[in-house]
Amino acid sequence: VVEPLADEAVLLGTGMVAATAAGLYPDLNAACVAMQQGGKTRAPNKEAGARFDRDYRIFLEMHRQRQMLDAIS
């Protein structure tokens, strides 16, 4: 996983799209290459992965139960 160095990576991406739309770059790839600020590579954390897997299973069960409740009304 690469964590962007930009504090507001989503806004930077929006700026890249806007700069391309304004004709400042020929395409989005060129805007990305010119405007990107780099990133920090992070290795997977297997302990955290196990927690996320558990949380995701819980989320799926909650979603299933919510669908059952919605079907009642």
C-alpha cells in the first residue's frame, strides 16, 4: 500500500482532474505525473489484517440483519 504524502490526497486528485479539464495537461496521466507528491510504502500488518477481517465479517452480518428488518416493513 502506498500512503500519499499529500495531506489532502482527494483534493489533489480533484485538482489533477480540473487541471486536465482546463487543458493544462493533455491527459489525466500527465497531470498525475506532474502534480503527484510521492508516497510512503507501508507493509501489511498481519495482526491488523486479522482484526479487519473480523470487523468485516461483523459488518456483513449486521448488513444481513438490516436487510431482514427492511424486508419486514
